[in-house]
Amino acid sequence: MANSYLQTVFTIPVTSTEAALLEECFTASSEISNNLTELPAEGMQVVKTYYASRSEAFRILFPQKPDEEDPFATFLDLWSDPCMPTFDADLNIRADADAKHPFAFISGHEADVHALASLIQKVCKSALPFGFQWAEVCDKDRPDAFGGGYYVITDDEIFGGPTRRLMEETLQTLRAGA
């Protein structure tokens, strides 16, 4: 048996408003994944109350969907699996050397890099376009055990992905032209 790991660490410049919203999103993710995912049907009132307690900025950025009972449905769209709404990353807001501009220090072991990219696209508008990388490693020597990837995030799109997929696309293009 082999253990595989996906790791990332990066910094992103943010405004004070964006920093506060990032912290709120990380907190909401933790609360939802730890306390609100397996409530009985009558527990939806707890979820609605928790959503109502979020900041106005959060509720504007992640509005309720009219056809969804769960008020967090728009927020849960950040994840490919809304049943696992966790970034699996740590967030620390820090100041630059001059203590004038905050930046977010994000690091994760088994991080959901696509969810992080989607969050940055929604929250960190002042930093766009922005990009970050990740590494995939394995504790056993296997042919497919190492890799990584990147995302470049703009207002409209998220480019990139795993290097394995990008490499295969390039090889297919080259082989098709040969």
C-alpha cells in the first residue's frame, strides 16, 4: 500500500475586506463540515440560523439559491463534492514587512486545490490574475507517484490542472501532428 499526498503553500496579497472574508469562509467551511453536514431534516433550521449569522459580505457573495432549501448551496458549489466542504488547508493572515498590506498565507497537506482556486476567484478580486502550484508525492516508488500542478485564476476562468493531464494533452497534440 502506498500513501499519496497533495501539498500546497502560497501567499496571496489581499485587502483587509478580502482577508476578513477569507477567514469567514474558512470558518464556515470548518463549521459546516464538522457540525452541520449530518443534521436531521429538522436541523435545516440550525443551518438557516447559522447562514443568517454570516456577514453581509458573505451572504452577498454566496446568496441563497431560490430553488434550494440549504442556504449554503452557493457556497458549497466551491467543492466538487459538496458533502465534503473542507479546504483541508490552513489560513493565516499576515502583514507585509511594512505592515501596510495584508496577505494570506495558505498551506495544506491534502488540500482541495480546486476549491481553493474557486474561493480565490470569488473572494480575492484585488489579486487577480493570480496563480499557485501544488505537489503530489508518494511514499513508495511508483511510475505515477509524483506530479503536481498549477492554477492560474482570472475573473472569468481557472486555467491549469495536474501536470500529468497537461503532459498527456501535450503528448497527444504532438503525436497527432507527427
